[in-house]
Amino acid sequence: MTEHLVDPDVPRDLHAFIAGLPKAELHVHHVGSASPRIVSELAARHPDSKVPSAPEALVDYFTFTDFAHFIDVYLSVVSLIRTPEDVRLLTYEVARELARQQVRYAELTITPFSSTRRGIDERAFMDAIEDARKSAEAEFGTVLRWCFDIPGEAGLESAEETVRLATDDRLRPEGLVSFGLGGPEIGVARPQFKPYFDRAIAAGLHSVPHAGETTGPQTVWDALTHLNAERIGHGTSSAEDPKLLAHLAERRIPLEVCPTSNIATRAVRTLDEHPIKEFVRAGVPVTINSDDPPMFGTDLNNEYAVAARLLGLDERGLADLARAGVEASFLDPAGKARIIDEIDTYTAAWLTS
Ligand SMILES: Nc1ncnc2c1ncn2[C@@H]1O[C@H](CCC(=O)c2cccc(C(=O)O)c2)[C@@H](O)[C@H]1O
Ligand SMILES: [Zn+2]
């Protein structure tokens, strides 16, 4: 475990329990998971980029003044990824890092539009992610699945391109399970994306848009009503609307909560003000995720530690959170049962030792 990620308010034992706990990660972005080592290597290779190549300089570079600044920095890292080999290596290294944290299953959000519009061949892009997925599963035992997301602010052209790449039988990768919508929410209304989500859903994909991260609860309602969301990315502002919380609880719609992300992008002021407690109190299914971990100076294990502190959880409570992540995933029932069994066995052994 990285020493700086040890929360002093969480007992060491609990950190050790989390580090070995089998987990699922449902909300993590592909480019946003690039390790500082990969980012600095790519930056050194492309000196025309504004991304610093010294790893020490990245901490400052990844300090954001607001959400728009975060997206600006995010896109500067996107533009470092220029070849199918960059895509393959990035994906493979992300899987290695997930495996290190005992992540057994991850749904990785990928924005193929951002790569194809920057000149990466679409066929080569799909082959690169699939090649990395298969190698990672064989070598690390971590199962990866994809969520292709529309970068909403790039307009409906990006929506059309994303749904085409996600539904064309000659291109659609085997690992693709869901369809998302990311980027800024202000000025990017969810309902306009309905026709694209309808097509993705008709092709068998699950709907998992971001909503309520940087705008109010109406955006979450819109994602549910117009995009048939099955889970919500963030959904932070749902806490402002008791009727929405009741609806999410009743329909069993999970929120993909990423606490440190919300602080880093300044969507929420402080961790202590994070509404995760309200979600749990209202009976909303909560999953814990990391979003863009190196950019936010976190990892999934640290997000579990943060959740333990905010929710006052012990080992049993943390195991419940890990089970909730598996349950909310799009893994098949037998795959879910296998990981849940592993969580149970691990927790029982820990508590009797
Ligand atoms: N916390 C987050 N919340 C929301 N999204 C997040 C988060 N973290 C990462 N993302 C990713 O950021 C991308 C943003 C890309 C984008 O806005 C854009 C706009 C105009 C042009 C282009 C282009 O590529 O030409 C891209 C999204 O697709 C999403 O996958
Ligand atoms: Zn996200």
C-alpha cells in the first residue's frame, strides 16, 4: 500500500483488511487511470504536450481549481495517447494496478471517440483494448469489461460515433457491456442523448450515465427517465431530493460513489460534507469506486478506507460494501457468486485469525 494513502483516522488493521479484500470496481476511467510513470513516459515522448514529464511535477499538475480545469487537464493526458500500442499498454497497466488491489472484476469506462477523432484507427483501437483485456485476465486473473461513454460536451457527433462503435457487429469488442455519458454536465442536458442510449440498449448494452456530479438532482431524474439508467455515475446531488433518494432505494438503482474524486474536482467541499451517509440512510444501494485514481491521488483501497471512516464501518461493513459492488456489476450470476464466495471466505478467515 502506498504510505501516503494510509488514512490516519482508519486503524491500520482495517487498511490491511481492505488491501486483501476481493473487490469489484465499477466506475474508473481508462485514461484517468494512467499511472504517473506512464503519463511521464508519454509526456517525455511528446514534448509538444503541456503535460510535465517529471513525475514530481504531476502532483501539482493534477491539482484542480474546478471541474472545468479537471476536464482540461484530462484532455491534455488524452492527447498523449497516440498509437494503438499506447492504448494497449495503458489498458494492460491499468489491469495490473487493479489486480494489485485485489480487484477481481472491473468495468473500465473508455471514450473511444476521443481516440478515433485524434487519428487512432478504430479497428486497431478495439484490437488493442481486447488484446490487453485477454492478457490481463490470463496473467493477473482480473476480469475487465468495457463501458463506452459519450463525451457529452463534444456534441451529438460524438454520441453518434460512440453508438456506432458500440453497436457495429464488425467493431464492437467482446468485452463491451455498457454505455455511458461523461464530461461536464452544465449546459449538456441528458435528454438529448436518448436516441443514442435507446440504440445502445437495443443492442444489449446496459445504461450507466454520469449524472448529478456537478449539477442538481434533476439531471439524475433525466438520466433515469430519458436514458433508462441502471446505475448512476456519482449521483451526488441526489441527496438534495428526498423523493429521488426514495426512488433510487425502491428501484434498487445503485450509485457509483467516488468520494475523493468529488473533493478533487471541487464538486463537494470536504469529505465530511460528502452525502454518502445520506444515501446509506435512505437505503440507496451504494458502491465505492475510484474514478481517475492517480489524478486524484487515490486508489480503490483508499476509497474503501474513506468510506469506512465516513460510514463508521468495521470489517463486516467493508465486506458488505465489496459485496454491493459485485451485486451491482454486470457480471453473470455465476461470476458474481464466485467473487462473493471469495469475499465471505476472506472475511471469515480474517475475523477468526
Ligand atoms: N469525474 C468525471 N466526470 C465526468 N467525466 C469524467 C470524469 N472523469 C473522467 N471523465 C471523462 O472525461 C471525458 C471528458 C471528455 C470531454 O468532455 C470532451 C469534450 C470535448 C471534446 C473532447 C474530445 O475528446 O475531443 C472531449 C469523459 O468522456 C469521461 O470519460
Ligand atoms: Zn467518472
